[in-house]
Amino acid sequence: TEFLSVALGDKVYVMGGADYAKNLQIDKVEIYDTKTDQWNTSAKPMPLAINHGAAVGYNGKIYVPGGFANGKVPTNKLFIYDPKKDEWTEGKPMPDPRGALTAQFINGTLYAIGGLNSSQIPVNTVEAYNPDTNTWTSKKSMPTARHHLESAVIGGKLYAVGGRILGDGVPSEDMHETLTNFNRTEMYDPQTDTWTIKQPMLVKRSGFAATAADGQIYV
């Protein structure tokens, strides 16, 4: 559960995660070939076992910023996987450790958005990574601090969707899911470094999946 996944070319890469029943962190990388309907389980494992991270494909490589290491401790590590070489390298760490975040590439820049910090408090942090210079810069904060959110890119703009607006430290018996889950859509324009609030989802949700296709976002 809580693994990372990304589609790159004709393959789907499933990485990391956790087996809560066995109290295990997972560093395994499994690759599904959509053309042959076969799994490759011999890929090089992640340098650090991570769950609740983000994975984004760009220019033939996979970028993995943040996530939770063992003990649900957020990390600021940035790992980069090259499928052709079956090799992991490490980029410059994020300025702030975060788990349960979302990330997307827009015009060659990686944007890491939201998540939980080391105190398990939701953040509205937005940080941008330039692969060419291996540098991070801070951007305009998201209007709402949240974690377990999703995102998609349409027309060069990033849409942050749903998530949770309270920390996981709140006991479930004390806080109903309709209050912790969130349905707002907020759009980020990297050209102007501004956020705009859009129509919310019909249902409040977190820990879901989202993707863009044909000019629409599907969750």
C-alpha cells in the first residue's frame, strides 16, 4: 500500500510502499510492460524505502521527491531513476522534508506541492526543481495546506485536487472523514506564479488517483 507509480513510455513503474501487516518498508521496483503483459521484478531497488512519495516521469527518467521513510518520517531526498541504465542517482534535496505530497513537471521544471511536514502538519509549500542546474526555488504557496492530494497538468497549468486538510494525528473517532477530506480544486500558473480557486470536486476525497486526458481531469 501507499506505493509510488508512474507511466513512462510503454511501461508502468511501481516503486516502494509499505506492508503494514508485516510492518515493512518496501524499496522494490516492479516494472509492467503494457505491450508484452509481463512484469520485471529484477530492477534495481530504491536507495531508500519510501512510501507516500511522488513519482514523475520526464525526459526518459523518473523523479521521486519526498515521501515517508521508516517510522513515517518525511524525507527531503530527491531520487532519480534511469530505466535505460537501471540506475538510481540523487539530486539536490528539497528545502523541506515532506510526505503525502504531489508533484508534476511543467516545461522542464518539477513542482513539488503540499504534503505533511516532520510534525505531521499539512503544508501549502510549493518548491520547484530545475534538473539542468540541480537547484530548488520556493514558489507561491498553495491557498490551502493539505496532504494526500492529487494533481494533473492541462495547458501548462497545474491543478491540485482534493486531499486532507488536517493532520493524521487526529483520531478517526473524533473527526469525521467529511471534515478531514477536501474537495477544492486550485490551479497554479507557473508563468505568473499565482493560484486560482476552481470548481470543487463533487465528493470530498483523499488518497485517490487523478490523471489528465483530452483536456479533462479524471479522478
